[in-house]
Amino acid sequence: MARTMWDSSVGKKTVMAVSGVVMLLYLVAHVIGNLKIFFGAGEFNHYAHWLRTVGEPFMHYEWTLWLIRIVLVVAVVAHATSAYQLSRRDIRARPSKYVHSKPRASYATRTMRWGGIVLGLFIVWHILDLTTGTVHADGFQEGHPYQNVVDTFSTWYGNVVYIAAMLALGLHIRHGFWSAAQTLGVGSRTRDRSLKVIADVLALLLTAGFIAVPVGVMTGVVS
């Protein structure tokens, strides 16, 4: 039954919707945590340490954090795989161009696929920069996340990469939230307008929240 569900377009869209919701919930929690940087190094570093001790003593040090990471990796892989396969299926179903042009879609809709690729590349860079420190600009300091964040956003390319990715994220959320609602059966003729407003507000708040951090470093509010 699971294989039959996965092989169907409806099944793949459902996987995309559920995995998207999982990632969206993480983003909400993540942006709230990121904004703690405006309360100073002590507060932000304490928050980063707390993430590694959640669930103790029942859970060992960092076990909860690794569990969250595993869930996120599964969600990202499932989301990307189902999106790619749906895209290929759509191309195979209509290999030639339409005779009559389709109505002009929104910018977010037309850039959904490229936005996903941009975000995938950004996730890799973000992990190598602030988790492993592999590509970090100014000497990665283990256990000092506040200073590592300031270092990253003290470079022009760190700001460009991050802000561009967050703008792509906002567009992705704006379209994806509404699409997921339709797939999961939440949407209806009477709710569509409200869902689109929620999608717009959610995308705006998350984008602004994430971009606030590099802007804070650039303006000297965070230093």
C-alpha cells in the first residue's frame, strides 16, 4: 500500500506537503532562537548550549539535537525527491509546449523549482559555515556561536548568500504553504483567501526574522 501511494502523484504531493509542514515548524522555532542574538552573547550562547542538553538526563548529551537533525534530513530528502519526481513526471506527460499560452503564474510559483535548488545549496553552505566550520571565514570557534555568527555576517559574501537564500525561502513558503493546504484538504473555496493571507504573513515574518540577524551585524546592533 505504501509503495502504491508513493508511486501515485497524489502520494508524492502528500509527502511534499507533510515534509514541508515539518520543515516549516522547524523554521518557526529556528527564527525565534536566532533572534536571541539581539539579547547578547551570553543569552545566545546559553541557548545554543541548551539545544544540546534538551531531554537530559533521560536523553544523553546532544541526542535530542541529533534526533531533530535526522528528522529534518529525512524531511528534506523526501521533499526534494518527491518534487524532482513530480517535475519529471510533468515533463514526460507534456513533452511539447502548449499551443496556447497558460495564464501568467505568480513569481513564487514560477521560481518554485529554482528556489528549491537555491535553498538546497544554501543548506549545505550554512552547515559547513556555522555547524562544522569548514568554510567559516574568520577561524571557527567551537562553543562560541555568537562570535561565529558575527564573523559570518562581517563578510560581504556571507550577507549576500544568506539574504538571497532567505528571500528565496520567503517565496518558497508563500507558495508552498498554500499548496500544502490544498493537498492536505485544508483549503476550500471559503478558506482560500484566508490561507493565502496566512501564507503571505508567515513568509514575510520568517523572511524578516532571518534577515534581521545579518542586518543587525551590518548596522552594528549585534557586534
